[in-house]
Amino acid sequence: MKLKLDLHDIYNRGTDIDRALREVIDEAVRTKAKTVEIIPGKGSGQLKKRVLRFLDQKDVKRLYHRVEKDSRNFGRLWVHFRH
């Protein structure tokens, strides 16, 4: 199973971004999804940095295996899980 989160619609609402990220990570854990695709978009890179900071939090980091940055599309990340 693969989940997807596109942040284009909420790119400028900080609390909504954190809530959406938390929800998709929790859903991945609950449903034992192997991968979550997160699309912060290209833009200035600030949203991608925010997503990476969120994923680097100790309580979040323990939930997933690794983060992969798309080498061909700067505006996309994958979070891989081991269940």
C-alpha cells in the first residue's frame, strides 16, 4: 500500500501542514503502508525544508525507516516504512 500527500493546497498554513503530515504518518503506521509520497512542490524549497524538519523530530523519526528525495523531481519525497 502507498499513501500520497500533496501539500500544494495548504502550503501557507503551518498548523494545517503539520496536522496533514501527522495524519498521513499515523495512517501509514495504522494501515502498514510501505511508502508515503509527500509532494511539497518545487517553489523556494522552504516547504520541503519544513517537511524534512517535521520528519526529523524524534517521535516521528522512530516511526519510519528512511526518507528518499526524488533525484528527478525536487518537489517530491518518499517516506519508507518497515512494518
